[in-house]
Amino acid sequence: MQSTAVMRISWLCLAVVGVGILGFGLVVIVAPPASDAQLYRADGLASVGLGLFGLLLTVVPFRRRERWAWWVLWFYPILWLAHLVFALPPGTDHVHQVVFIVLSLVGLLLPAREFLR
């Protein structure tokens, strides 16, 4: 029972990160800044792909407790930590980066024992 609750919290945290990336990508595709609109649209499309990829990894193999998916999803905290450390876009507030780092770490560390057995 407790394992099920931990997994639910974990995959929901990771799904929020995936949906956030996907949502950002959609916004950039629909309403890119006037300067370099094509470049922003290309970045938005890449973000949509990354968000979908992470979301699908989360809701299918991660929820099935497949170890490889847990390892692959470590890309999330690494990505957001790099964004924070190197002050990468989007935005300059960095709050979303910290939130996504925390969510992805919670999502990956809570079930760590189960994946590392």
C-alpha cells in the first residue's frame, strides 16, 4: 500500500515536469518573441518533443517500475540544474527551474529503493 502511494506521488511529480516542458514549448510555438521567431518556434518544437518524451516515459515504463526509465528520467534534474547554474532561458526569475529540480528529485528519490533493489 505504501509503495503504491510513493509511486503515485513520484510519477505525478515527474509528470508535472513533463507537462511543464510541453506547455512551455506550445506557448513558444504559438506566441514566439518577434525577434528570431523561427528559432524560437524550433526551440518550442524541441521542448514539446522533450516534454512528450518525458511524459510518456513517466506514465508507461516508470509506472511499470522499469529500472531503465528511472535512470533515463535523471535527465530532468540534470537539465534543470544546468539551466539554473548557467542562467539559461527561459526567463530570468529561475523560480520554475528550482521548482522543476525539486519535483524531479522528489519523483526520482522517493522510489529509489524500489528501483535499486
